[in-house]
Amino acid sequence: METILSIRNLSKTFYLHEQEKEIHSCKNINFDLEKGGFIGIVGKSGAGKSTVLRCIYRTYLASSGTAIYNSLAYGPIDLLSADERQIISLRKAEIGNVSQFLKTLPRTTAKQHVVNAALEAGFSSKESHIRAEEMLNYFRLNSTLWDIYPTTFSGGEKLRLNLAHAMVKRPRLLLLDEPTASLDPDTKLLVRDLLLKLKNEGTSMLGIFHDLEFMDGLCNEVFNISKGSFT
């Protein structure tokens, strides 16, 4: 099997200047993600699960370690030390991210937010619009919401829009931080079905879930960050 992502000695420390105090969010994280594989990350609250994903996606700068990603654009590249231009390029074309929080450009409608993701991934304008509508319909975002600014959406609607935005790209690597946190049971099943489809098509995934039943049959391996090992 080909390794698409190799994490070695990943650590992140936050320094609270006012209190002159160091907070160790995660320390000495090591694992390998195989191409087309799915690793679930579990652990107690505050163990650093989200921090690991944010360091890989580079919304946080890791304190130490490496995250070697086997990219199409650059070959093997360390996501923890790559320059910003490379990271932005990989986010557009190869790496998707689903968080619990929605971030959109000002005055961008829900549909345009998803269309933009497809355009960034290299799809034509026509195909981007088709794919965006397919994703919005799949996640049951009513068409009356498509031309509305998503700042007015409910928590569940924002999360479904996040999922559509990330998955419309069909990314090579997909990072998922509690992607079903505020979803109803029926929508959770939609997410699960699409994740299985992406996995079968070769997308490699790292996901944080508190719903262990949801993870069953989806993940190839489960990494317990509290124990620093696979379970």
C-alpha cells in the first residue's frame, strides 16, 4: 500500500504570554495514512484531536515534527514547513477540510461558495455549477437558500454547506473535524454514504468523531490520541 500522509513527532505548544505559561496541546504524534484509507482519531476532550488536524491543514503552525504528504503538484512535501503559496495551492486542488465552523467570503451566497470550491479544484464553470447543485441537493439544502448569504443559516445548515464545499472537489486528502456534530440522523447517514463513496474512489481521510457507532465500518484504523496509539 502507498502511504499518502506520514506524521512524525508532531507536537503543538501554545504560549500564554500574559500568564507566562505553556500549554501542550498535543505531543509526539506518529501515524501513517495509506492511500484510500480512513483513520479515525479519538481521545478525551482537550487531548489535542482538533489541533492535529489544524496543524496538518496549517491553520495552526506546529511546534515540531513533520507531516509528509505525497502530493500530485509537488511530490512528497512537508505540510508543516511548506511555504504559504504551496499550502494554498494544495488546499484548492488536493486537500479538503470540514470543520464545525463555516468561513465564507463576504457577500458570497451559499451556492457560489460551493461553486468557488469546484472552480479552485480545476473544474470548468459549467461543471462547477452542476457539481455544486448536486452537492447542495445531496445534503438537502433547500434551493430557496442557495442565493442567500450563509451567515443567516442555522448550525446544521452551515455544517451541511461546509460538507458540500469540501466534498465537491473530490479531494485526495480529506480532514474531518466532527462533521456530524449538529446533524440530524438522516443527514448523518447521507454523510456516511458519501464518505464511503469517496473512500471507494480513492480519497484518503482523517476524521474526528465522538459518535463511535458512526465510525464503525468506516475507518480502517482508529488512533487514540490520549494513549498515543492505534486501537
